Amino acid sequence: MRQIDLRSDTVTLPTPAMRQAMAVAELGDDVFGEDPTVNRLEAMAAERVGKEAAVFVPSGTMANLICLLAHCGRGEEAIIGHMAHTFLFEAGGSAAVGGIHPHTVPNQPDGSLDLAAVEAAIRDPNNAHYPRTRLICLENTHNRCSGAVLAPGYMAQVRALADRYGLRIHLDGARLFNAAVALGLPAADVARDADSVSFCLSKGLSAPVGSLVCGSAEFVRQARRQRKVLGGGMRQAGVLAAAGIVALETMVERLADDHGNARCLAEGLARLPGIVLDPASIQSNIVIFELAAGAPAPAELVAGLAARGIKMGAIGGRRIRAVTHYGIEAADIEITLEAARALLH
Ligand code: TLP
């Protein structure tokens, strides 16, 4: 039976060109700055996102943690959406490791944070009772907001607000290239208003491992230090970076196919009884839908699909998530819709 794994775009396997590049990569000790393949990937990443410098790190979680540690000291505050990956799914790392105080603001369904709510969350630096606000964190695309793409122009407004209060902006761009492709803009435009941006090679871009932290040369110097603190210096990491270079060279434009497949999946699902979903809200490769009261429980639908070789994730409440990616074809969407139809009739 064909397996259709829609649990995440993290399940993607490297392409044959990536495996080939990994096998022949020129290597050195990256902690000494001497791995030519890592150096090439870092230069390429900085150029793509329009920042001075970049550093290769093991994961998206470590990338975000490194950025928060580089921006905030102990007892200082980061303003962050209540559905941000960094707030929900990174094991409280910034608090556990860095003593950073998260100040949550509600995410809007489009992934944004209401500007007035952000402003209200900024502390008076002259009042000794308060933690000091240092940072505003944004996420684009937004995982828990069904892959929502932040509207162009929104970040410029956050930038203006941050500048008024002397704050920095970190962008969790785990799926930055999905946002760029969805908007038809260069990634550098999407990241322009952020002081730091992280992006992942191992999601829709299909490389096996790795993320990049990008920012000013000085910020990246700090980030390298934090990477060392966290044990993320990786020696002959060019073997991984080689796949990342192929990912940036060959896997960005095709993300549009994933977005098209996600939209087809959402349109098909929305027609089924018991599914609550507005397909127009699906802008990238993540489809989150709800099962109405009276419909099967999410665990039941997920198990029924799994028995037919289709994997999705129940993500709490009555919600299920499906993520399209390299390896999922239009025909797989049809098979998935057929199976869901049979289970929900
Ligand atoms: N997201 C994963 C899981 O952790 C939920 C997924 O399947 O979507 N930022 C964002 C926006 C992410 O979605 C993720 C991973 C990360 C950071 C962390 O990246 P990794 O998994 O490389 O540590």
C-alpha cells in the first residue's frame, strides 16, 4: 500500500542530488571556520535572506533559542504570540536555558500580533517592578495558524513600533521560503524588517538536517558563541551543508506545488460532512481543520486514515493537521480525499 505521510514536511527525504553532493562534499573543521561547504552555505543563506551573515545550526529549535539568547539577557522579556512555535513547542528552552521571560500576546488567525496589543505589552523601562522588554518574535509562515503568511507591509509596521521603543525583532522563518513563494517575493523582502531570522533546510526544502541563523555580522558573531554554549558546533558539518546548498538551489520554486496541493486538499476536505475549514485561508503547505460536534473524534479519523496508509496528526481539541511536501503528488491528494470521504460519508 502506498504510504502518504502528511504529518509534517519534516518527514521529507533528501533528493538524489543531495545524497550525491553529500558524498563528495569538501570538508573541514567548522568550529575553526574551516569547512568550505559550510562557509559556502552560510554565504548563500545570508545573500538569500538579505542579511550580512549567517551561521549553520543543527535545528530550527536551536536556531530560535540561539537568537533569543543573543537578543535577551536573564530576566528580560520577549513578546511572542500565544501560538508561536517558540512558545508552544520548544520545551520552554529560552526560559530554561536563558532565563528569558515570555510575554504572550494573542495570535490573530492570520498569524499576526495586533499592533496595539504588542504596544500594550511593552514595559515601562523606568519602573523597577518590570522585566525589561527586549524583543518581539514573529513567525512566517505561521505553523499553528494553518501556514498563514504574514501580510506584506505588516512587518514594516512592527519594525516602526519596535524602533520607537528600541526593541529588536526576531523572525522564526522555519518556512520562510514558503512565505516568499506564496507572496511571489524574494526571501530577502520577507525578512527585511527583522534583526534576526532563522530558517530550516529540513522542512519543505527537504534537506536531512539543519537550519540557518541570519543577521548582522555582529549578531552572527554572538550567535556563533551561543551555538557553542549549546553544543551546536558540528565539525565536518559540510556533509550536511552540502545538502542544504542543493536545497536552496533546487527546492525553493517547487514549494508552489506543495501550496497547490494543500489548497486542493483543503477544498476537497471542506466539501465533506463534519469538516470545518475555510479553504481560502490556506496560503501555503499546512492545512488545519476541525471536526464538528457529532463528527467522528479526531483520533478516530486519524486511525481510519492510517489504516488506509495515510498519516495526519491530531493536534489537540477537535483539530487535525495535514502538511504537503516533496514526495506528495496531486494523485495522493485524490487518494486522501477518497479515504476521508469514505470515513465521513
Ligand atoms: N515544527 C515541527 C514540529 O515541531 C511541530 C512541525 O512538524 O511543524 N519553528 C517552526 C515554525 C516550526 O514549525 C518548527 C518545527 C520549528 C521552529 C523547529 O524546528 P526543528 O524541528 O528543526 O527543531
